Amino acid sequence: MSRKKKDERRAEKITQIYDEEPVTPIIFNERRKAPIAFKRGKEWHCGNETCGEPLLWDMGEGRFKCGHCWHDYYL
């Protein structure tokens, strides 16, 4: 194969890669806002509806973390 054909094929492959849709997780949705934590009783809960156990861990200094989705909250 000539050098020109190799360069053309390489350029085609690169354009195909960049033209494809990027792989995103199923849960990801651009229109959604970040989950908002809420307080139920004395405990803080994660606002993400997909979390199985929405209780937040107190990391100190007003920082909380969800044990399921690992989202950080600063409350």
C-alpha cells in the first residue's frame, strides 16, 4: 500500500472516532441538576433517587458524603 492510502485510512479512522457519540453512563443526564441533600429528623439524606441507602456520612467540617453514589455535600 502506498503511503498516501495509509494516511487517508488513518485520517478516516480518526474522523470516525470523533464523529461517534461519546460513551456516557446510563444514569448521566445533562438536563438534571446535582442532587440536593435533605434533612429527615436529625440525619442528612442524599437527594439522588437512585441511591439504595441515602444516609450521608459525616466527614467533619460540614462535609458529608453519600455511601452509595459517593457524591460530596458541603452543608
